[in-house]
Amino acid sequence: MAIQTDFTIEQLRAFVAPYVTEPMDTISDEDYLLDVGIDSITMMTIVEELRQKGFPLTFIQLADNPTIKAWHALLKEYAAEYGG
């Protein structure tokens, strides 16, 4: 499966927006997403959706630092490593 190498932080914010309980424009990239509606079940859903986009992430990786900034860093890391 091809990795989506152009997944910007803005795209990630839009991707996460349906799962949070606060408006995305009030959430910083460093806010702890568990404080704004992301729970473990939701995080598993996000992992599966990201895998469908070609990112081989795990629940543990997202749970380790649940922020937009950290998740984007993981996406960039995998895109660089596997996306060419």
C-alpha cells in the first residue's frame, strides 16, 4: 500500500476534527487530545483509518503522546521512511 506522503498538519487537524468535542480552532497542536474527547476506542478507530491511508501506526504510538503535533511527526516519519 502506498503511503500518503503529503499529509499536512492541516489535513491531520481536519481528520481529527470529527472526533473531538471542542472546535478545532480552539485546540492547539500541543493540546492533549484525551482532554478534548479522544478516548481509547476513538484512538483505535483513528489508527485503523490511518492504516487505510497507508500509515502502519499502532495504538501505542498514538497513545504515547496524543497531540496533533506528535501524531503529525509520526506521519512524517513513516512517510519519509516508507513513502520514498
